[in-house]
Amino acid sequence: MTDNEQRLVDIEMAISNLERTVDDLNEVIIRQGKDIAFLQKQNHYLTEALRNTQSVVKPLEEETPPPHY
């Protein structure tokens, strides 16, 4: 094998490794996108739940002390 042929093989191997790395990173990005979408939905749900509970909680002045006081 000549020096140029060896260089070509080395370049092809490097490109193959880079393609694999890009594919792996793409999978990570897709998974993170799904995780972010889930967390955004969960955050929205929890924010709405918190808003709904705030209307149920009385201000401190209106709260009656527990019976043991």
C-alpha cells in the first residue's frame, strides 16, 4: 500500500468516526428535546396547580389558630 493509499484509508476512517459521533450526538439532542418538552408540560401543569391552590389558601390574617393554641 502506498503512502497516498494509506492516507486515504486514514481519512476515510476519520470521516467514518466523525459520522458515528454526529449520529450519536443527534440521538442525544433528540432525547434531550423530548425531555425538555416533557419538563415544559410538567412545569405548566405544576404552575397551574399552584395558581389553583393559591385561591384556596386564606391569607394569614384570616386563618384561625389550631385548637391546641
